Amino acid sequence: MPVLKRDNTEKPERKQLFSALWLLFNIGWYVALSLILPTWFGTWLDDPKILNTRPLCTLIGFGLGTMIAGYGLYRMLRQFLKEQKDMDAKKNSDKEQDSE
């Protein structure tokens, strides 16, 4: 009975899927922490016992967190797109070599 070979085209697609899911997981945590931590710190500074500048530091913390989250998202997505482009280029070069 002949042994059937498995088609290896599923493996790169699966790796690409897990890479995308991992990126989404990281983005979620990154954005949440980037917004929560500076906002919490601003709220803490706004306490009447510390600076008593209610809502100024909270708003500054939220604005700073938003800028941090935006910049981090930009860097993560740029890296992800670069990896996808490299994968596609490798896939295309492998197809060209197979066709020769």
C-alpha cells in the first residue's frame, strides 16, 4: 500500500495565522496597559493629599498613554507587515524554484 505524503502548504499558513493571533493578543495587552497605567498614575497625583490638581494629571496621563499606545501600535504593525512581506517574498521565490 503506497504511503501518501502530506501536503506541507498548510504549515506556513498555520504559522502565519498564529503569528497574526499572537500580534492581536500583544496589541490588546499593550494598548490596555499603555492607557491604564499613565491614567492611574495621573489619578493618583490628582489626590488632594498629593497635588490636588483634579482632573489635570489624569487627563495628562490619559493623553500620554494614548500617544504611547499609538506609537507602539505603529511600530508593532510596521514590524508585522515587514515579516509578512518577507514571508510572501520567500514563498514566491520557493514557487519560482519549484517551477524550474
